[in-house]
Amino acid sequence: MTTRQGHPVTDNQNIRTIGNRGPATLENYHFIEKISHFDRERIPERVVHARGAGAHGVFEAYGKVGDEPIAKYTRAKLFQEKGKQTPVFVRFSTVGHGGHSPETLRDPRGFAVKFYTEDGNWDLVGNNLKIFFIRDAMKFPDLIHSQKPDPVTNIQSGERIFDFIANTPEATHMATFLFSPWGIPANYRQMQGSGVNTYKWVNADGQAVLVKYHWEPLQGIRNLTQAEAESIQAKNFNHATQDLFEAIKEGNYPEWELCVQIMSDDDHPELDFDPLDDTKLWPADQFPFLPVGKMTLNRNPVDYFNEVEQSAFGTGVLVDGLEFSDDKMLQGRTFSYSDTQRYRVGANYLQLPINAPKNQVVTNQRGGQMSFHSDFGQGQNPHINYEPSTLNNVKEAPKAGKDYEPRYEANLVRQKIDRTNDFKQAGETYRNFEDWERDDLITNLVNTLATADKRIQDKMIEHFTLADADYGRRVAEGLAKTSKSQEDKGPIGAISPEAGVKDAKQKSH
Ligand code: HEM
């Protein structure tokens, strides 16, 4: 055993004192190093998605998209050859509560994948559900504040959650998923993932298509009713982390197939929704799920803090052949992730092994807190940390293909998109559920809305009715039977006594 200075530690049990009962001395380097490091063991937790679990693995490309050569749509190198392997790191998470909160809570689940490609890192930062509550990044802090604990009581409140949702009609579809069993995946291995936002693929000729990404678990899909989640939570609030860690430790490696949906790169006036609207599903019959590769998670982290807590994913982290779309959520997210990580982890977060790309990094960025190496290129003159230069051999990289150069012509405005169509797909999703899923949804909505102000209840009933008459009627009837009482106030989703775990295998939303 040594100190961090490399000095041998010969006594790790006793601080240095004057006599064995006397006051301590301040020059006790070993003790002060140990205790002051302990005092700094925590960094700020993620403002959302604080509770997570991670694993390493590999992505293997199929070399095609469905039956077509993938190069027709994207030149991204990781997808081109059949059997090509790219190392990955994945972090799964819940969203709303803190770093050690129960993993049984009703909440979207994060599904963030870092691909360490030969062209640098690609982060696909997704959730288990395929849609989201809002379609404009401006609303994200308000959405999250409504779902986080009340700033006075520090307790999450169903009334606050539905106060926001009732005033945000586009959230009706997401609320329909979230309050159904799809809002509590049974574990991380048996859940889907989705990029949610619309991205683009670009081929060697600089032509683009719109694309959505989806992970389909080869273990099948399993969700929990509220009652099942509660019985797990009574005994174990780490069940999803434990399930993932133990499966990998036992060699039972979880796998997901990566599928894409593709649309031509235009506004699609023939659709009744905007392809850039993340509150909508792209109907699978019109835009089929096309497999492009498979991911296997086969290695647990050695150190949770170093690998999982300090990992940093962002929607801005794309490789050549992958592009952003104008999806306003995606544009807002892309600023937010690396901004928060410079604060949460530090200015040099990309030097940490979990975040650093596996190809060679060559920049002129130097210094900053905790900088511990320089991004020197091969044969680089260490005196020259600028470019262009005659004294250095670091040059810009050659282009991999024609640039994608979209053309814009419009006034600069603050406006919502057309074709908002806030309720139709919520109704379709409601009707597509199986009976047990619909029953659990109604029970959970009624139990949570019962704690809310009557004006919020009425607005929600109106929105559910606009989605589907039966949906609205059942929530209204449930609420009429449940009078609002102070005792009802509690965490979202209360008890559904008759329910049990159900298997949603093969079914995909
Ligand atoms: C984490 C912002 C929407 C998925 C985060 C973090 C921030 C953030 C600040 C913490 C990152 C960190 O500390 O490393 C936003 C903003 C959004 C938005 C501003 C909307 C404008 C979404 C959506 C999804 C999503 C739509 C789903 C596709 C995630 C995931 C994480 C995360 C999975 C956790 C990543 C990890 O495991 O480290 N988000 N987010 N976010 N977000 Fe978002």
C-alpha cells in the first residue's frame, strides 16, 4: 500500500497523535491525503438520468440495410462491411430521481450507446420509449422541473406532473405510454431503445435521408404492472443494475439488433405529422424497421465511478456519414450535453479513458483542470499549438465524400410547427395496447390524477377523450369514483391490486 505520492504506507489504522490519547498533528500527510480525497469523492450527479448502470460490448455490422447496400444511404464506416466490429459502452438509466433511487419507478429509461469507431466516437443517446413529451427544447427545463420533487417538500407530486402535461397537449401520447406498463420496463436487458429524435444519413455523394434508430432486445420485451414493481421494490431497489451485472458475469450476454426507419429528406406533406416531431411514431407499415447490426454486452465495468459515473454521452457526437436533422429537440439537446459535462465532469472530460476515442486524437487544445496529456499527433512539433503553421506537420484531414449542404430560405421566427396533431397517435397507441395494458394504464392514471386539482383532471379527461372516446370515458369514470383526499397524495402511480407481471414479448411500440 502507498499514498498517491508513492510513499509506502506502514500504518493505515492510526492517525499520528501526541501520545496515544493526544491531539493530532497536521503534518500527517497520509491521513490528510486520505481524508481530503474522501471529501471530494463525489462529483455533481447528472441533472437528469442520475441513476444508471453500464456495460462494455461490441457492435457488429450487417453491411447492409434491410436488403440494400448500406452505402446507398450512409458512408459511415462502422456500418459498411458485414462482420465489422466496433467496441461500445452502454449506460442505461432512469430519469427523474437521484443516483441511488429505486429502479422500479415509473419513468422513461435511458439507453445511451458510445461507439468507439475508427473515425472517432459516435454517441446514440436514446430512451426505451420511441417518443417524447415535448417537441421543442425550450420546454425541457419546465418538463423536468414538473417531474422532479417539489422544490418545497422535496417530494415528487402527481399533481405537478399532470399540471404540466395538461397544459402541454403534445405530451398526451407519451403520458399514454408512461402510465401503461411500458413506463416500468422489467429490467434493462428486456427493453427496447430508440434514438427518439430524427437524424440523417449522408452517402458519398452528399445525399441525405431522414433516419430513426431503434434497438430491439433479442431477450424479448418485458414490462411490469404497478403492483409487480411495488413488490420488487419492497425487497430490492437495485434490481435492474443487479440483473444486468449478474447476467454479464454469468456469460449470459444481452443482445440488441439495431434497426433504422428511413424517409426521404423532405417535409412529407402527405403525412399527418411532421417527421421532425418527436412526439410521433413513424408507422412501421409505411417505414419498416430495417436491421443494420447487432450489439452484444459482454463485459462489466471494473470501477463504477470511473466508467459509468464519469461517462459522458451527447447527441452532438456523430461520425462522418451521420448528420443532425432540424428536429428542434435534437438541436437543443446537442448544446446541452457537452455543456453540462464540462461542468459535471470537467473541461477535460474527453481525456478520461471511458470518454476518449480509441483512434488518435490531434488537437491544439491545451491546459484546463486535470489535463494530463497533450493531444500530440505523430511527429508533431510540441512548441506549435496552433494551425496553420509552417513549423508543424499537423494538417486538416481529407474529406471523406461530398459535403451535405442543405439549403434554407425562411424568416427567422419563434413558432411551433404545423401538423401538431397532438391526439391521434395517442388514441392509436391506446387502442393497440392489450387489455391488461389498458387496464393498468387507466388504474395508474386514475390513482395519480386523483391527487390533482379538478381543473387539471378535467383538462386531462378532455385530452384523453380527443385521443379516444373510450379512453376519456374510462379515466372520467375512474375519477368520479375516487374522491380527492389528502391521504391520496403520494408518488406517481399507486396500487393496482389485481395486476401481475405480463410478458410483452414480440410486441413492439
Ligand atoms: C442525459 C438534456 C431530451 C436521453 C441528459 C443530461 C442532460 C440532458 C443535461 C445529463 C447529461 C450528463 O450529465 O452527462 C436534455 C435536453 C433535452 C433532452 C436539454 C431536450 C431538449 C432527451 C431525449 C432523450 C434523452 C428526447 C431520449 C432520446 C438522455 C439520456 C441521458 C440524458 C439517455 C443519460 C445519458 C447517460 O447515460 O449519461 N439529457 N435531454 N434526453 N438524456 Fe437528455
